[in-house]
Amino acid sequence: MKISSLLLAVALGASSSMAAADNLVVNGSFEIFPGTLNQNGQTWGQFSTLDGWQQIGSNPDSFEIQLATNYQKSPTASGTYPAFNPSSSDGSAHYLEINANRLDKVGQTITTVIGQSYTFKFDYSGRSDSGTTNGIPNNSKVNVYWDNHSLANLDELPNSGWKIFTYTVKATSTSTQFEFDSVGPTENPSYGSYLDAVSVTAVPEPETYGMMMVGLGLMGFMVRRRNNKEV
């Protein structure tokens, strides 16, 4: 094999690995849960376990999965909850309400590489029927942690809709925990803090970008040489 062809293959492999970065989060879209939604017309359900996820703290609560209104039966039918979001943030059917029966804390422990940077991304929303207290909206509030370090303090209105949050973080050990600690609304603690599309992906190292640029340069050179031969 020619050296140029070998370099091109390696560079294209690097480019492909960048495009297909693995999500280290298990069940980040909350489409996997043990059983069926069995409450109030099957629009939501609570489960003691949820694939990939942990209830954090000494008094674990349930995991509440909700079915987006676009996937529910007729809005006039019994058991339909119009206050739920129209869809999950990625357009699928389900998402997590962190506050099942109270203000809860959930998270995952993932395998990481010491010194490696990661993109930590998730979608978050308030709940439209969480109400008001003395005329003030009962906002959904969550504190986000990466490896026990505070990353964000989010405060979203009940009708906020889905918002995307993206952070660059670094691993300091081979095992890293991230957490979503719901701290509001305290006035209506079983409502709100919707979560979806959680992902953690490795940030490509500079040499990976370098190999990709080499590949693109070689491709351009080979195309130009082929065109010159055809003239």
C-alpha cells in the first residue's frame, strides 16, 4: 500500500471516529424502563429502578417516566395530561420528571479516562402546571454536578419548554459521577424538573483533528492530480 493511501486511511478513520463519538450515558433518552406506563391512562409511571440511573441519597424515591402529549390519546380522553411537554426533547415519546414524589437527586457513574475532556450535554425544562405562589411562578430548579463539583444552577419557568445545556468537563479519575439535584419548586415539590437527551462524549484530542486535516488535504491533492491527468 502506498504511504499516501495509508495516511489517507488513517486520517479518514480518525474523522470517522470523531463523527461517531460514543455516548457514555446509559438510557440518556429514558426510552428504556421496566414495564409499562400504568397510571392515569398510561401517560406516566413510577419505577423503583431505571436502566443506567441511580437515585442518590439515603432515602431513594421512584423514577417517574412521562409520555409526551403528542404520543397520548385524544386530549379529551380520561387520563391525558396536557401539562406534559408535547414531545421529548429529541422527538421521541418519553422523558424523566426528576421530581417523582418530592425533590429528588438522580445521576450516573460512568467510566472515564483521567485527563480526558468530555462534552456533557442534556435538555432541561420546567413543567407548565407547577403553578404560582403569591403570584410568583413555581420554577423548576436543579443543581448539576460533575465529579462532585458544581457545574450549573438552573432555574427555569414552568412554561420554559426544552432548553439545551452543553458543558466541557474533564475527568480526574477512571470513574466519574454526574448528578442532577432538583431543588425546586419547593412549593410544589412533586412537579417539574424535566430531563432528557443526556449524553457524555469524549472531546477529540488535537492530534485527531490533525489527522483529519491531513486526510482532507490528501483527498484534495488526489482529486487535483486526477483532474490534471484527465486534461
